[in-house]
Amino acid sequence: TNTPVPTMTQTPNLTTVGVFKDGLWKFRNTNSTGTSDVTIRFGMTLDNTWLPLVGDWNGDGIDGFGLYRDGRWILRDAIAGGSGVDYEFVFGANSSDWQPIVGDWDGDGDDGIGLYKDGMWLLKNQTTSGNADYQFRFNPSANVNVKPIVGDWHDQSVDRVGLYADGRWYLSYDHRTSNDARVFDFGPTDGTWLPVIGDWDQDGDDTVGV
């Protein structure tokens, strides 16, 4: 007699919300009205020039958080208080001109880091100092107000880069110098809207929003 084998149903990872201000972080475990489930202080409380970051730095399926300023990265794996850090290193120029980005560039399950400036992209698979694993130019738009975006555009478990400006989207499918892009228009063109990226329907690929 064959013994039936129970089918295991995998629960998809749930992305929830949080806010950051002046070193104070508030996270909520459900997408619902209420107070924060986790409140911690981490960062420079008197210096608002640090930019908040979120990513799964160690591949455990749970996002950590961190801060970036002028080439310096300070990251933690666990959403917990305290002054300790898991990763502290320099990657990029000591300049405020570069914008930090986060993504899984090689599909290994943990997030790497990156920088963008004027069409130049520097992507690194590991959260350490050193040279970029991918350095390339991608800037198909003449609009100087473009904003860098990151997403898994094709359900390949690999994040790619893109640009957004005034309702026009430019998505790249390679970590290489090229201006080949999927280009389309979505959203108002008045320059006051911000791009957001997510897998809104849980089909495995990321799409756009404003």
C-alpha cells in the first residue's frame, strides 16, 4: 500500500512597511494599521545626511537594514537595537554625488550593493570593500532628472537596473554597457512623482508604480 506523502505549501515571503528618521527605525510585521512591532535606534541621530538602506545581506530570507553616506556603508543583518554592526566598509568615492542602490546582482539569494551617477553603474555582489563586480554605462535617456531603479524584470531571481524620469521608464536586462532598454511610458509627466518597484501580483517578476 502506497503511503500518501503530504504536500508542503511554501508561504511566500511577505514584504511589510517601515519608516526611518534621524537614526530612529520603526518596522511593522503586517500591512495593517497599528503601532510599530519593532522600534530601534541605529545611526547618526544628529546627522540627516545618511541614507537608509534595506536588504537581505546574508541570504537568510529576512531583510536587514543599514546606512550609506559618501562611500561608507554600515549594515546590520538583524532588525534589532544596539550599536554593533555586521558590515562596515568603504565602497565608492567620498562624494555625495553617487546614489546607493541594493539588489541581488548574481542570483545567489543575498543582496549586494551598488552606486549610480550620471549613467555610470558600479555593482558589487558582496557587502565588502573592493572593486565593483560590474561596471558599465546605461543611460538611454537625455533627461538629467532620471532616477535609478532596481528590479527583477524577467523572473530570473536576478535584479537588473533601470531609470525613470517624468513618466518614462528604461529597463536594462544586462549588467553591461549598452543603451538597449525596454522603454515605455506610465504615469504623469510633471516630474513630481516618484517611482516604486515591486512584485504586486506575486508572479515572480517586478513591475513599476508611481
